[in-house]
Amino acid sequence: MHSSFTPPRQVKIGDAAAFAGTTPRAIRHYHEIGLLPEPERGGDGRRRYGYEDMIRLLWIRKMADAGIALDDIRDAFATGAEDSAGADGGEGIADVLEQLAGTLAAQEAELRRQRAAVQRMRAEGSRLGLLSDFVTERLAGLPQDSLRQEDLDALLVTERIFGPLGAAVQATRFLALAADPALREASDRVDAAEEALDDGVAVDDPRVARVAAERHAFDNALQAAIEESGLDEDEDALFDTWDAEHPADEGEDEGSTGTPAPTSALEALGKMPYDFSPARLRCAELATALATQNSPTP
């Protein structure tokens, strides 16, 4: 006994979406980006989808569910159409699929990186875990709560500008401050003096030069503490470790690993806002000049 049911030759967008497990809005987006050819509209002005449309729609959903970007899916279909008319057939689509496999591998690596960051954050109990492992390893063993929020903020900015190695080197400062409460108090005094150089202080105010001298003296004391504790030797080891883990590849573009490319310090001055008054900026210039004048000549 034969069934009286006759399958439709074409269906409306709502039925197509329901069958493929997607939404009419998604299908319209596929049309907009050239992923799914837009069928002709019927006499009622509505789109009608046939067997070939549904087959492509099902493949789109399968590939999208696998995590493949829509642009890559579109390229795969386009290359497949070219190959079907050629003598070699399939060679082009194989290249696209290899590229898609690389995309998925990169996504897996990013997921592992995110998971490791979350695990570090849970282990550290603070936002320190969101910095790179190269930085967190440098700060391993610090007493709990010895890092302040402003310390983490500074490391965050430094990592963005100079990369993990630069932030790990900067971490030496916080290691020295954590080991010497008197040095930390001196740091707080100089920081407070600099913050007091607000917009109400003229650049030629005697306080500007005085605070610059205090900053220079503190930096010398901090460097002496770093050398006395042997932390400077640890910094040398940092560079060796970094070079071993990140061999230079000629021709490799910055940021090719999927992370933002390092920004030069000069570019950062124009992109990273600092709420410093003219007096405070002048103080920093004077402190830098003092450091240059007193640095040993080679």
C-alpha cells in the first residue's frame, strides 16, 4: 500500500531553517555573504528552497558546528566548484581543508591558553593569573597580597607594550619591594610626591626638581637592593630562557601567533592615555636626565 504523502519540491525559508536546525535570520545572512545562493522568489515574493539548497545548507551547518568560520566555509565551497570543472578535481578543496584544519588547531591552542589562564587565576587568587605564564612564574613565591592592584596594572600595561619578557623584567622591581618593607615605604613616599604634582603646580615650581631628585635617589636605592639580592642575575637568566623558548624566525610577522603585536614605547605614548600634569611630566624628564648624567660611561 503506497503512502499518499508527496514530499514538496520546494519549501519556504521557515521550513528550510527548521529542517537544517538553524534560523531564517541565519539563512538570510548566508545569502548576504555569498555562502548560500539566494533562490528565486515565487509568485508570492517569497524564497523557495529546493533539494540542492537544502544539501548545501546542511553542510554549512555541519561545518559551522565544527567551529569553522563562515568565510572559510564559503572559500571551501567556491574552491570545490572550481575543482569540479577542472581536470585535477579535489586538489584545491584539499588545500582549503588543510587551511581549515590549521584554523581549528589555532582555536584549540587558544582554548588551551584560555583554560591555562583561568587555572592560573584560580591558583593565584587574583588577576595576576591573567598575565602570561612567563610573568606569573617570575613572581612565583611572593607572599600573598604583596602585589597591589597598581602593581598588577603596571605589569598589564608593560606586557601589552613590551611583551611578557618586558613585564617579567619589570616584575623584578616588585620582587625587591616585597622583600624590603622600608623600600616599599620609600616607594610610596615618592609616588605620593609625584601624584601631588597636579595641574595646580607650575612646571618651574621648585618642588618639581626636588621630587625628580627624590625619584632618582630612590631608583638608585632600588637598583642597589636588586643587585645585592641577586635579582639582576635572575634577569639575565630570564633573557636566556626567553631566547630558548622563542627562537627568532626570519620573516615571521609580529602578532602571527594570534596575540596582539607589541607596541613600541613611542607609539604607546600616543595610544595609552596617562593623566599626568605638565609638572609631573617635567619631573619625569628631570629624573631621566639625572639618571643619564650619573650613568657610568662605557
